[in-house]
Amino acid sequence: MTADPDTVLVVDGIAVPVRVRRSARAKAYRLSLDHARGELRLSLPVRANLKRALGWAQEHEGWVRSQMAARPGLVKLADGAVFPLEGREVRICWVEGASRTIRIEGDRLLLGGAAESVGARVLRWLKSRARAVLETESHAMARDNGLIVASVGIGDPRSRWASCASSGAIRYSWRLILCPPDVRRATVAHELAHLLHMDHSPAFHEAHQRILGVDPRPARVWLRVHGSALHRFVG
């Protein structure tokens, strides 16, 4: 993927950054909005003319305008902020003089320490929790299905929730810890199914449902509807 900071679309006099992605699998132009970064993504075939593709995107100014208007505002993980943790709403409560150690009490996430570092510390805590939970679930689900996971890591990708390499290494978005547990587990099962089928064939979908034990389609719908909003939480 390549990004050119000079590549923009002008919408109502405002320059909106465009990240360009050329793909051998792309058959036509495709435009989407990264809500978290406030930038457009333009996918096009490898040999497509960029100037012509940008002209096509500019013709969709009305669509861009409506998407920008619907863009959820960023939420800083600071004192008083509310965010979803494993699907339930939790409020960050900074307590002066309290321990730096983060702990959960009911629907509150409590911590002390320096007030100015709350966001960074909560973000680190969420990533650590995500890695621990996803690692445990991945290995347990793999063991139950006679599969082997080489390693589990986390990141913050914008275009996918997880990826699985042929080596057995799985990498997840840490933001899955914000999802309801059933959605998270469906994503784990999805990646484990890729250990058997590195595609999205009927055999893959059968393996996905077999590993998960229930129909994974409701989880896919949940991510499609609510997933983009999970990217608005920042440290």
C-alpha cells in the first residue's frame, strides 16, 4: 500500500487525504472512508491511471460528504471516558492518590498515578489484556480441534480484524477486546479455519462453523455494523 500526502480530494473546500492502494485483484475502482484517520482509501487495479481514478473519486463528492458527516468523533481514553470492554460499557475513573495499577470494579476502570498519562496507560492495559485473552482462546480452541498455532500477536490494522500466515502465526487487532466475547471468539475461529484452508471456499466456511460450534454469521454482521466505531478510541 502506498500513501501520498499530496493526494487529496477537495470536498466543500476541505482537502481530504487519499491513501491509494493498487491491487492485482482489483477489477474496478473502490472508495471507502477510514473513520479513525479521517482519510479516504482508493483501491484500483495495478495498471489503472491514477489521475483518472482520482477524477472518478471526485465525482463521488456527495457520498464522501455524507460519510464524513456520519463519522463518529474520536474518544480519548481519559478520565471520565466511556468505552466498550468485551461488549459492556466501562467508564475510566482516575482517583488522585490511588495506585497506578488498573483494576475493574463493576462498570468502572479505576486507576491512579499521573493524570496526564491515563490515556497511554489505559491503552497499554487494553493491548496487554487483548493479547492475553486472544492467546489463551486461540491455543485452547486450536487444541480442541487438533490444530497448532505457532504464535499469537496483536496490532492495530485498519482493514482487517486478524490475519493468519501459512506458518501458523496469527495476528489480531487489539480492538477485538472491545467486542462482545462471542464476536471475538468467532474471529478466533475464523483464523483457525485458515490453518486448514487459506481461502474463503465453502470448505473454509464449513470449518469455521465447526470450530466455532455455532453459526458465525451474526458475529460477521456485528463487525460490519459496529466495527468501524471501535477505531475511534485513542490513547
